[in-house]
Amino acid sequence: MILFTDPYNLKCMRRLILLLLITPLAAFAQEDLLGELEKGSKEEVEYAFATFKGTRLGNGHTVETKNAGSLEFIFQHRFGAISGGAYELFGLDQADVRLGLDYGITDNLSVSISRNSVDKTMDGYFKYKALRQSSGAKKFPVTITALAGMAYKLSPKDFEEGSGLENVDRLSYTGQLLIARKFTTNFSFQLMPTFIHKNLVEYNEVNDQFALGFGGRIKLTKSVALTAEYYHNFNLPDNDLVDDPFYMRYNSLTFGIDIETGGHVFQLLMTNAIGLTERAFITETRDDFFAGDIHFGFNVTRTFQLKKNK
Amino acid sequence: MWILLLSPSDIQTFNLSLMIFFKKLFFPFFLLISIHSYSQQRFFAEKATVSFFSDGVVEDISAANEKVTSIFDAVSGEVAYLMNVKDFQFPNKLMQVHFNEKYMETEKYPKSSFQGKISGFSLTASGKQEVKATGKLTIHGVTQNIDVPGTVEVNGNRLSVKSKFVVKLLDYNIKVPQIVWQNIAQQVEVTIDFVYRPL
């Protein structure tokens, strides 16, 4: 009786009971060390990775950048139009080429330089992965990469154009946001608001052009994926006002298959664009996909790890 | 009600004797509890690396995970480790992406673990002791019973546990795409290197 009325003893008893209660629990927990480790592990930030196989979706970019210290050699080829028929071997008799190098300065910042046979264009860009899609401890729905590029047309030569064509006239600029979400392991979708400024334009074009691109990929197997990419240019000139096909402009549409093998990514494409700088395929595509002026093409990349990751 | 008839000093004496009685009664329990906690001898890994290596026809593949957590009970010999597969670091980052995306399917199976028992060692022995570990190894969502050799070495209050064993990819349902089969061996050599300190 006293035991339960005296405050001191009450406290002692409580402690004792608590101890007796806890001891079997502790013994139980000890049996499963792995369960204890799992309980002890904190929730981490899980970044989405491999949203796309390569740095290119079709003609344009994906949110992917090169990893620090890795160099990608990209070899892009666009044949003539399939509508050329058997005489042109369905376009295979002609080809336009872009040869480029992409280098990862950091895991999020890449720099590139390339040469494109269309208009003998040199182009370069910086590509910066600003935000990454993540789940777990920190959640963010999309990966956002910003691209700033510049292209310089070497063609035509000065004397062909007569006097008046200055260096600045050959330049064009691209500012682009790439916004992608990897919805599932097999499905990724990307939006590409794009701004292009051309210093010199044809009479029916405007200097500043805005386009919205969208596209995505569906993985068929671990190494093979189907891709699609479409750029809608809001400032395309009206084709009804011109007769010469040279001045006609269409939006670019691309369908492709990505095949990845080790350090290579092969992308086989069907597209109506032949130019491979943003200026060329977003603002100067002269072929109409739906009229059958489709070109077969491919992008092949090879990645070299120049600096070892520590 | 008779309590109320007693003087305060009487109550105090009575309580004191009662406390002593209870202490005597429960002493074996206290002893048991302290023995129990002593017998735990829990060790936590302060440095734990799991790495693997494979000879490829074209290039060797190696990676290390230094963010492994592990507990070792030196009395029962029970041991467990747990890691995030994404924490494997490769010299070649592209390989790291492929490892996670194509082979380990990290989004689906984020963790890899081992739970088992180390037998054949003494905490008081000096030098390297050859031991055996048996238990369940979980990789790529597949659990297999393994039985592997290793060593335990006691250095002061630190305990170093090492092991090297071969993991066959097919046992864990890890499929290497046909197109790159030449590049990747069908088995890898796993190295365990843990240093434990007492809890």
C-alpha cells in the first residue's frame, strides 16, 4: 500500500516497469540487424538520371549534358529527301553533315563547337543543367537545362554577295530552355521554348523568332528507344505569299530510334530538316514533312572519358 | 487505513526497509539487464567500402561504394550491411549511368544488402583470423544464400573485416544486353572492406 502512495517509490516502480517493458523490445530489435540499418538510413535526394539516352533528341537538344571530363564526338548526317525517288536513291546520293565536339566542364555545364555543312556553318554553345528532377528528401518535378548558342555562316563567300555583307550579318543566336520530366523509367517528355535571333534575314522573314518545341521518348528495351521531336515556330513567314521554294518555311518534325551500345549512341531519324543548328532547322526548314519531303538521317555519338572521375 | 495511525518517522523507516527488500528482490534482474547489454558488443562500421571488379574483353570495369552502413554483433557473430546502389562510383561516369539504368535498374531496386553470420573468430585473438560468412545477399531485388571466406582482425578497439568473393550476374537476374555482351563479364569480383568501432 505504502509503496503505491509514496511518490519516491512510485517513481522507482515506474522506472522499473518501463525497464522491464523495454528490455524484451531491445532484445527483439537485436535479432534483425538489417532492419535496424534500414530504420537508421535517412531519406536521400533521388535525382532522376538518364532522362534521355543522348544529348540530342532528334535535330535539337535534350536536357542531358556531358559529365565532367568527358568528351563526346557527334557525327550527324542528313540525306536527301526520300521523295527524290530511285534516281536519287531515295536521298542517299546527297548528304549534309555536322561534326561536333561536346565537352563536360562540370557535370552540369557543357561547351561545344561544331561544323555544319549546311551554309558552311560553325556553331558553338554553352549548355547548363540548372535544375534536376528529384524525388525523396527533395522533390522537384522537372529537369531544366539552359542553352545559349551562336552560329556563324561561312557561306556565301564575301565576293559572291558583293559588298555589304559584313561579319555580323553571318551571325545568329539561340537561347533555349529545355524542360524535361522522366515520368517513368520508360517515358520522358520535354518542352523546348526557343528564341532565335538572326542578324540578317530573307525579305519575308523576321529577325527575332520564337518557337516552342516538344518531344519525348519511349524506351522499348533497355538499349532501344523511340523518339519524336517537333518545333513549332510562331514567326514563320506565310508560304502562300511566295512562289520560290527557297523562301518557303516549314516546322521541323522528327521521328527516330535510339540505340545505345556502351559508349555509343546511334540515332536513326526521319525528318524534314537538313540543317543541324537551331537557326537552320527551326527557322530555315524548306521541306514539308507531310508532302513527303522526308530525309533519312542519323546521329552517332561516341563518348570518351578524358578525366577519370574520382 | 492503519498507515494513518503511524508517525511520519515510522513511515520513513518502513519505506526504507521496503526499498531494501525490493532492491534485493530485483537485484538479479538488474544484473541480468547489465549482462544483457554487455553481451551486445555491438560494432558499427565507421568505414565501409564495397567494391567490385570485372575483366572485360574491351575494358575492365570497377566501382566502389563508400557509403555502406553496417552493424556487427561480435558475440553472436551476426552481421548486416546496407547500401544504396546509386552510390557506386565509377571512374567512367557514363558506365555509372549504364550500371544504374540498364543492369541494376536502380529506380526499381535502389538498395543492396547482406544479412548473416560470421563464424570462426575470437575477439581476444591477435592477427588476422580466417573466418566464414554465411547469409543472405540481396542484389537487384534477388536474394541468394551465400557462403564466403573472409578475415577478421582486432586492432585495439577497432575491428577490421575483409572478404572477397565472386558474384555471378545471372544468379541475381542481371541481364547484360546482347549487343554489349563482349564488354561485360558474366561475373564480378566483390571486395568487402569494413572497419568497425564499438558502439
